[in-house]
Amino acid sequence: MALKYNQKANLQRIALLAPGVLLYGIFNFAPLLGLFWVSLVEWPGIGPMKFVGLDNFATLFGNAFYRDQLIKAFANNLIFFFIIIGSMLILGTAIALLLSFRSWGRNAYRIIFFLPYPLAGAAVAFLLEMVVRTRGPLNAMLKNFNIIEQPIAFLGDPNLALATLASFYSWHRMSFAIILILSAIVGVRVHLIEAAMLDGAKRWATLKAVVFPVLAPAFVLITVIVMVDVFNNADYTLILMGPEGGPVRSTDIMGTFLFRSAFGGSATSTSVNFGMAAAIGLFTALLILPAALFLALRNLRRKD
Amino acid sequence: MDRLFKLSKLEQALVQLILLAYTCVVLFPIGIAVLNSLKPNLGEVYKAPFGLPSVWSFNNYATAWVGANFQGFFVNSAIISLACVVIVTFCASTIAFVLVRMPFRGSTLLFAAFLLGVVIPIRLTLAPLFVIVKSLGLLDSLLGVILVQSASMMPVAVFILTSFLRAVPAELEDAARMDGALPFQIYWRVVLPLIRPALATVALLTFVQAWNEYFLPLIFLRTPANYPITLGMSQFRLQFDVQWHLMFAGILIMLIPTIVAFLLASRQFIEGLTQGGVKE
């Protein structure tokens, strides 16, 4: 018996959903839910898993060895975040503002400034690391201009390494801030500006009264996205400083701590435990949840 | 309006000065890399990092390409990226089509499940993800990396496509349905052509992100023969770290495809940023 149209349509709907739902379900959604389960076991990556209840969390927050690493990584991550977001908002606003004026060549500048954005994080890390080496071009230039006498070990000095990595991130992602702020400035309603100018307000006063207030949503969006990113993504640190976040763990952040707990910091590590990695992942997910929920709600609103 | 954004000569000069300064910040590392990748030896890089090469040594690129097996890494990256583009554009567009045009009981729940994937980064789920990939026997295989990377890009793709499709009127599809067309035909003949601009954005974002991914291959691949170029570059660095001119050449080999892609489609990149910027 031939199927009716509706039955056929229903079957085809299931067939259309199946590949995407399976792919996403197995390799993204199940791991999300799996965080809860794996955080309750002890497993070094091979052999049988051992159910240990909440022991991983107890160790993470109670055992001094782990707790100190957690606090250090979190504190470093906060510093890392504030350097990045500070530079991105201040420089990004300044540059976006200059590009919004009738400045010559502003379209060319826009493309040049955007150039680093699509580059691979790994490539940016390798490239900028070469540039800031003690015998590298940046130190050579600073010496030429007599700004310094001794070369600076940007990545070798525990006091400078974290800030240097943060500046790599800003170099790479600055155009993200520029573009979002620029589109907010361009989107300011013309009649508001005209009204302010007719009232005889000077340029700076107009900017302050009319343009800056509308930048708030763009600032919030940039802050939230960068926050979610820097609290889970540790590519620069992993590539350049290794999973131990050297020198002397001065660049250790949540992402490197998480990686180290699953795969070990070096070949000799013994304390690898995927359960601990899941516990750290879950804890980090909770930390960024407010920011994440904000993004989710924004997306829901946007779809209408 | 005009008075706010128009600049006097003096102001213009000042603005140009600042913009040029930032141009130098952006171009300095790339320019240095190009210049020094063409130098014949390490001594010249040390002595005069800003000087022109005494001999233009284009074969540094060949040395890097051969010495590091870049060809293999390149092919792996191409396979991974293209496979991700095909899988993500197909799977995300069918999902978006059903969610927007054929909603059912539970479709809101399904949408919410994708929403969760947009906001919680896949990196945090490293441990359970590793367990799943291992138990499926997909460790150290290109297929495993392709599936995981595709899955990680699905949520954003679904978002871009659903919001695009919602803005498109359904008249054509309704007409096709009146003529007795089934969902497969409607999807293939009517919806796919309609959403082509959004699909292009998704394809571009997916390709670049897949090409640039470092973390997921790092976790799932062990054999260097399977490495994509991001991991291959780390290998290369172990070997050539002290030979700066070759390092610069290697880094540029890695950058060139993305720079070319960007210059060809800079407008789409900049637009894609505001659409796809929901998650990095």
C-alpha cells in the first residue's frame, strides 16, 4: 500500500533531521552532558574507570596541590582577560572612531586592520614569538631607537610573559572590536546627531552625548565573547609555553590547567585523571555560565 | 551630520598619523617575516633584521616545504577543512529547514539543545569527548577529527541558517507543496537555492575555522602523518627553531592560504564576523 503524503513527509522529516542530530548529539551534546558523569570517575586514559563520587571536586577544592594551581590559574586568567579587554575596548574605540570620520583611505585601513583576524592562532603565536625573541626584530628596533639598552625577554620573564601573551591575543583579535564598535557608531541615528549639532554642541560634546551611549551594547557583547573565549581557549599558552604554563607557571590559565590534568604537563607526569579534567571543565563552565546565558538570550531575541 | 564626521586639514593629518601608526603595528610582524624569510642565512637575520637580503633566497620556501613534509600536512588540512564544509553545510541546512519550516513537538527543545552548544565551548568537555571518541575507535584518525570539528561548528551554523531562513518568505515552498512535492524535493529544489548567500557565509566560516584549529587535532591525533598544518608547524619548529629564516618561510607557507582567501573575500569575512561572532 502506498503511503499517504503526510506519512511520507513525516518519514522524510526524520531523515532530514537524522544526520545533523546524530553528529551534534554524539560529538557535542553528549560530551556536554557527559561532563557530569565523567567528573565522578577516576580514569588515567587507559584501563578501567573507577567511580569515586565527588572525590574529584573534594580534591580540586580541598587538596592544597590542586587548589593552589586552581587559584593561580584562575587569577592569571583574570589578569589575562583584563589586559585583553582593556586594550581591545580602548584601542578599538579610538580606531573605530577615527575610521568613522571622513578620513582618507578609511576602507583600505579597514581591510589592513582586519588582516590578522582570519589567521590561525597557531600561526600568530609562532610569528609573534619570533618577533619578540631577545635577538629578534622588536628588541633590535627598540635598541636602534635607544629605548632600551639590554634586550627584554618578553616571554622568558615571569613578570612579562602573561602580558606578552595577552598582547598577542589583542593583536590577533583587535579588528573584532573595531568592526563591532564601528558598526555601532555608523548605526547611530542621523537625526539625533543633527539635533545635537543644531543645538550648537561641539564635536566632543556630541560624541559624548549621542554616540558613546549607543556603544554600550557593543562593549558588552565584546566583553562577553572575549570572556567566554579566554576562559576556555589556551592555544597561545599551550603552543608557546607548554601545558605547564611556564616560566614557573606564570602563564598558567584555566585552559592549560584543564589540559594538564588530562594529559599531564610532561612525559613524566603521573597524576593524569580525566575525571579531574571533567571536574575542572564543569567548574569553568559554571564560571562562564552567566556570560554564556547572556549570549544565548541575545541570540533568542535576535532570531525574531 | 557632516560636520561631525568631516575633518579639517590639521585633524586629517593627525588622524592619518594615528592610523598609520596602527598600520605599522599590524604589518610589522608580517613584513618582518616576509623580509627575513628571503635571507640566505641566519647571520643576516641577526645582523640586519630590517635590511634587504643580500641574495634573494626564494628556495628557503622549498627547503621548508620539503624539510618539514609540509605537503602531507597541507593535504591533511585540506581534507579536514573540505570535509567539514560539506558535512556542516549539509547537516546544518537540513536541520534549519525542518526547524523553521516543518516544526514539530519538541522542535523548540532541539533548538535549545543547539543553543547550549553555542554557549558552552567544546574544549571544556575535553574529558568526556575523549572517552566517546576513544570508545568509537576514532582516536588518531582523520575521520574522528573531522566529525568532532564538524560537530563543534554545527551550533553556530544552525543559528546563522535558521535566522536567515526565518526572514525568507515561504511562498515558493508552499506552492511546491501544493503541487505535491515532498520535503526532500522542497529542500533540494527550493530551499537550498534560496539560502545560498547564508550557506556561503557558513562555508567560509567553517573552512577558516577548520583550517586554523589547533586544539582538537592536538587531542585526537598522535601519528605525525595525520597532522594538519597547525600541528605540523609545531613539528617543524622542533626541527628548525634556530634557523630563523626557514622558520619565517614555514610560518608564511602556513599563512598564505588564509591571507589569499581573505583578500579574495574580505567583505564576506567582515560580514561573517558580525553574524558568526557568537562564539569563537
